[in-house]
Amino acid sequence: MRHGRKSSSGKFNGYKTHLTKDTSPEIITNIDVSSGNCPDQEMTEPLIDEAKEELGVKTRSLTGDTAYGSAAMQKKMSEKEIELISRVPTSKN
């Protein structure tokens, strides 16, 4: 188990669950677990690639919170021809 933080006051202990699903029949196509301190977006590409390789599932869109909205993630998903639906993180500078 690892410790994570959503904000300076919002802390949590445990794990994160990452999943992909086909929205039309509501079938989960892939699932994985990471430690609580693992950045959300680190699990995205492996899950998408596994779903394609093992099940032949082509991801068309990805919905996520601001952890997925970075310019780097936008570029990666654009290169894979995946629509990314996410808010852009606010600047901390």
C-alpha cells in the first residue's frame, strides 16, 4: 500500500484501480491496480495497448480528470487517434 494526495488536506492510503471498458455493451475490457502514489496517466497507454493486442479493441476516446489533460497526454492520444476528454490542468506558476 502507498500513500497518495489529492490536495494538501486530501490524503489517502491504498491503491488505485484503472480500467477500460466498451461503452456500448458495458463490458470491462481491461483492469489493473497501481499503488496510491502512482500518477494516473502512467497506466493509460499500457491498458490501451493491452486491450488492442489481447482483445482487438480499438480505443476511440478516453475520459479522465485533469491528471489526463496535460499537453503531453493530449499529444500521445492524438498520435494514437484517440479523442481525449479531459480538463486541462491549471498552471501552478
